[in-house]
Amino acid sequence: MVIARALGGVLGAGAVAGAGLTAYAAWEARQYTLRRVEVPLLPEGADPVRVLHVSDIHMTPGQTRKQEWLAALATLRPDLVVNTGDNLAHAAAVPAVRDALGALLDTPGVFVFGSNDYFSPTLRNPLRYLLPDDGSRKVSSARLPWPDLRDGFTASGWVDLTNRREVVKVGELSFAFAGVDDPHLFYDRLSAVAGPADRSADVRLAVAHAPYLRVLDQFAADGYDAILAGHTHGGQVCLPGVGALTTNCDLEPRRAKGLHRHPATSRDGDPGSSWLHVSAGLGTSPYARIRVACRPEATLLTLVPRTL
């Protein structure tokens, strides 16, 4: 009887702790955060350029708090918006995304899409993300109205970088872009954007949804100053003091979010050839609206002249 009571107490305490952690994780998933990062890659003497990087919004029509927070980002008055995909999580979410982006659509912008722009989210076992990638992809769920989202973006002046190279004027500077369709679905056509980055441009940026190494390697080898991506959710559920356990791609967990170099710093201390910024994103699957030690985010990247 004493043992049974003790075991019952342990199980009860575990249940309370588990419920508390779940409640915290659900709360953290709604604590939208603006990160600010400075990146030295502009020509000498250039004025700073403010780039708003948004990714992995995973919007459903009822997420009004997320919509209001996203709309408020327009007050930052960025010079350029880069959207790295996974905007949708519901078939009726296109108007909500466009309305939330609001005045940001009047700012010069570029975009690529991710798998969750193309296919409806499904309920999945979260433990599968900790297993080795077997190459299979969920493409049997209902298709989402991504053409409507694309048409809304392009009608507002944003540039579609799906397997394309484009030059965009941002203030007095020319930005040479290369972008690919979602590498997670193997939709990227690297051959379509291969070749040296345009050296006549003032800035060279590459964009992809998922930061797979094959894509990062090519963009870095082609001479892009920086690469912007999302997809990882920063690990979404991280261990305090440890960080991300997975990235849902072949990028190592220590670079699951934030600003890094690619290739990563070598053993002799030489920096890599490109900056890499991975956004932890603003959303989650609607079936797992939790985050731990990894708040949802957008990032204001302030580009400044290179240091000598």
C-alpha cells in the first residue's frame, strides 16, 4: 500500500510537470519576437540597408494575434523584405497572409515557397524528425492555393525567385539575387541558377526555403555575399543550454537559426565565403503549436559596409 501510494505520487507529479511544460510550450509559440542583426557586406561608403527576413508563417485564418504582430512590422520601414516560404497552413489562409503583410507588400521584396505553401499540413509523429531522413516526402495531402498567393505577391511588386536569378534595385544599390524552389521537396533546380554571381551588382544575395548543404555549397561557391533561408523552425523544441536537436534537413543543429558563415569556419580560423542567415520562423504546424527555448521570430538584418 505504501509503495502504491508513493508510485501514485510520482506519476501524479510527472503528469503535473508534463501538463505544465505543455502549457509553457503553447504559450512560447505565441511570443513573437523581432531579432536584430548587423551584417557587414555592403560596398565601402554605402548607407545601411534594412532587410526584413520573414519565414515559416504557417498561417491559419483564425491566428489573429500572429496577423496583428506581422502587420505591425511595417512600422520598421525596411528597405527590402525577403520571404523564405511556408506562408500557409490552411486552404483559406491566402487573404490572411496578404492582409497581415499589408504595407510590407509596398516595399521592394523577393520570395520563394516551401512545402507548406504547396501541400496542406498533416498530423505527424514529432519523434520522426529525430530519425535519419529516408528521402520520403508527404505530397499526398490536399494542395493549397499557392498560385493565388504568388499572384498577390507579384502584383504588389515582389519578385518571384523560384529557380530564377533577378536584379532588384534597393535605394541606390543593385541587388543580384538567385533563388530556388523548395529543396526539401527536391524542387530546386540548381542548374537554372548556377554560375558566378553578378559582380557588377553592389550586393549578391541567395534565397532558399530549406538550407540543404547542396544548395548552400553552390551559392557560396558562386560568390553570393549572403544566403537567407528558413524551414528549420530553429529546432522548435530546443534544450536550454544545448540548443536544437534537429533541423529537418542536413544542416547541422548548431546552425539551426541565426547568423553564421558557410562554409563554416575552418580549422585554421579562416571564415567561410558567405554569410548564412537561418530564420527560426514565426509559426508551427497547426497540429503542434508548441515551442521550447525557441521563440517565433522575424529578423531585421541591417546591412552595413564591409570592414577592412
